[in-house]
Amino acid sequence: MTFPERAFSSIVDFRDAYADQMVAALRSVKGDALEAAQALLADTLRRDGNVFSCGNGGSAAIANHLVCDHSRGVSCDTGLRPRIHSLSATVEVLTAIANDIEYAEVFSEQLRLLGRPGDVLITISSSGDSENVTRAVQRAKDMGIATIAMTGFGGGRTARLADVNLHVAADNYGVVEDVHQSLMHMLAQFVRQSHMPPDLVAARKF
């Protein structure tokens, strides 16, 4: 059943229903996929590989936010020097590629120029089916770059193409994007605390 399935007259009731949807959606993400995602990220950082992210609209904002938490955040007290890049943030390059080639290539063309085997690409797409995101995943696979796809709704093509699929079983854009944002934070914080001296974990703000 879709959410909301009816009109709400009270925002408090809507809040409570939304919270229930959030909890169910977050718990729908498969544990083995989450384990695989964090292991892949941690390994890439240890090898000094690049981590790329991309998405459209609200998902672009999550891709850009990811740069902060997975670079500055993960570097604190860990000895790691993460190299994190959002392919959604480079408006000059985005518009040049869109103008000179086509919008569907804005991420895959950047990846062609910047990516190397051993890097990892994180895509964020509620539908999992945006053409430019799908092409980026395919380009990554062709280049030997590992892929993590955050998806919702039916999962789309990126759910099938990616090495790891963090799928959110929900059909409300706000709920899916909120869970994607939470997953982004969880991955960063888990990797950080895993590389910190144990006695510092409780002493630091996350």
C-alpha cells in the first residue's frame, strides 16, 4: 500500500505515520548488503582509492553531503585520508557535458575522465532508473570500478547492475531519500569508529 494512503487532518498523526514508515523502510535494507557496502568502502579508503557519488535532485544533495561526512568526518581520529568526489557538484563540468554530448552522460563522462580501477562509485536514485545514473553504473563496471547503488521503489536498472544494492522498500520519495541520507551517515560513522582507538569512540562527537 502506498503512503500516504489517505488525507491526514493532523500533522501530528502524519508525523507518527511517517515515523512508522521510516522505521520499516530503514529495517528493510538487507543486512548483508549493508555489510558488503561498508567493507567495500573501508577497503577502498585503506587502499587510497577514490570514492565517487552521484544523483539527481534531492539525491544530488545527498551525493554532495556525502563528500563532507565521508571525507572530513571519516578522517577524524582515524589516520585515513579519504578522497571523496561528488559528480553532482561540478556544475561547470555538468553543463559542459550536457551541452556538448547529452545530459544522460553527465556522470559517466566524468567517471571516464577521473575514475580508475579499484575506485568505488555510490549512486543515489529513488527510482534506481535515472538514465544518467544507470549509465554511470555501467561505465564503472566497464572500467573495473566497484558500485554501490542506493535505490527505492522498484529498484530499477541500477539495483540489478550494481555490485551492492542498498534497497529501501518504500514508495514515498521523502521516506526513501531520508533513509538514503541515514545510510550515508551510518556508513561514514561506522567506518570512522572502526578505524578509531576504542577509547576515543565514546569521547568524540559523531
